[in-house]
Amino acid sequence: MPPVEIPELHDYSPASLDSFFSVILAQFDQDHAAADTVEAIEQLRIRWIGRKQGVLTRVGEVLKGAPSEARREVGKRFNVLKAAIEPRCDPEQMPLARTPGADEAIDITLPGTRRALGAEHPLIRTMNEIVSVFAAMGYSVGLGPEVETDYYNFESLNFPPGHPARDTQDTLVIVNQERKPLRERLLMRTHTSPVQIHTMEQQPPPLRIVIPGKVHRNDAADATHSPIFHQVEGLCVDTNITFSDLKGTLDHAMKAFFGASVKTRFFPSFFPFTEPSADVQISCIFCGGRGCRKCKQSGWIELLGCGMVDPAVFAFAARQQPAYDAKKISGFAFGMGVERIAMMKYGIGDIGQFYSGDMRFLEQFR
């Protein structure tokens, strides 16, 4: 490109300024018309708006000699010139600059660049697999908030005042709730069971839901405990639901998830919201029930809790949905920890690895 010549400015009359700026803009138009590649536009930008040797810098130096009475008009016209030139030196604003030349043309017959696909986190994968087992049995998925009231997290689930689970040593509570009535105080849900009450208040029986989600407890982190973890709970309510239905459902689910050879057995237990209640064990998936270090030589692994829904829980739901009359309906509930199952399935010894964000660990699950 030939050098840009700055015209002489003999005076600062409107006619002289019109001629001066018109000549400069005409030279820019010629340079701009010849810039048909990205590289050429970059050279145009350096040539015209470069800080040290750019044409606009040189024009500004010439105009510094303007008398005080003309400086306002000169500055105004110079700003108009900059506004006309600077945007046209930006490759992003130039459709022509983004059009590849012959040497940059894209061969659309070649395979494109494939982006690396991610994978489900092992916890999400395990939770989805558990949910899919129950979905195949006709269960729908229920979801709810992680911040709950004391009423839905404890009271409506038959946890009386003074129950140890309400203690702040076990529960993460929201600050500045002391002035509220106990049932209205907010906390981080300690289980996904509040979704059962929400669902029963909104939907009459029959009801079959499975509830996956994140829960929070004031637990010290170690190899098997975390203040944040995941649960999958289930609820089935209808007429003539019995404990045999509960046993058959969980036996089928465990076989579907761990394999047809897995056996289940039930032991009496206690949960405030179920009566009777039971702990469920499965035959060790590592040794087939013969006894090993992972099952502590017992041949069995404790996996989840369950039971028949306590009539007191139905009474709370009946306040909003009268169809939950414990004399006419019955139901069962169950719940399991996702981390525990994932650790068993993938042979993981420390629950903290799920939350470490270590790509070396996560890339194993692609």
C-alpha cells in the first residue's frame, strides 16, 4: 500500500476542515476496499489506528496546532472521523473478512472435529439406574426442595419434638429462624422423605413414586460419611398393600440391580415414619454369600431400610387430602443411600472421591 498522505491545513475554516477530513476518509476507503482477507484487515488496523505510527495518531498531532477558538470544532470532526474508521478495522465487524479465501476454504467432505464426550458422574449413573428399576415397575419420579420446613422434614413424618434427629448436631439449620414457630423453621432436608408428604397432599391414592435427590446432615467427613449425600426413597399407597408386597417389590428390585442370584432378607428395625420397620440385607455380591472381608465374613450386606407407612403419617397427609384414611388404605416406604451402593458397585473405598473433582478418578467411568 502507498503511504497515506496527510493534507496540509492552511486554516481552520469549515471549508478547509471539510476538505481535510474528506481527503483522509477517501484514502481510508481505498485501503479498506483492498483488504479482502483477515491478514489484510489486521494490517489495515495497524496502519490506521496503531498507537504509535497509525494515521489517526498522525492526524491528531497535526490538529494539535489548532487555535483555541477552533479546537472544539476540530475535536468534534476528529471524533467523527475515528467513529467512521475504527469499527471498519475490526475483523468481527467485517463480513468480508470472515469469508475464507481459497487457501482457507473448508472441505465439507472431510470428517469434522469430534468433541470429546463427557460421561455421567458415578453417583448420577447409579441413581439413574436405581430409578430406572422402579420406573419399570410403574413408579413415577418425585422431586422436591432441598431447603425444607421443620414440619415437612420432621413433624409430618412422625418425628416428635425432642427427637435426636432434630438436634443441630445432626441437622443443618438455617440461621435466624428462632423467632418462627418450630414447624416453620427452615433447614436443609436430612432425607428425601418430605417429598412423600408433599406428594400425598397433592395427589390422592393410589400412589407409586420413587424419589431421588441430595440430602444434608451435620456429619463429619470420613471414608464412609459426608455432610452431603444422595438418597433414593420410594412410596407405594393403595388399598390392601401388605408387607408381602413390600418384600416382593424390594426382592425384585435388588435382583434387577445386582443380578438374579442375589438374595434378600429382612430384620426388624425402627423408623419413626414406618411401623413395622425393617432393615434389608442382600447376599454379598463379592463372594456370593460365602463370606469375605467386605461382608465381614457374614455373607450378607446391609443395604436399605423400609417399612409399612405409619398411620400417623397418613393422618398428617389427610389434613390436605382426606383420601388418606388409614382405615381404608395402606402403604409401604423404603430408602437407600446412593453413595453406599455406588461404592459397592465400583469398588470405591473413600466416599470423598465422589466430591473431589479429580479428573483422574472421574475419567475411569467413561
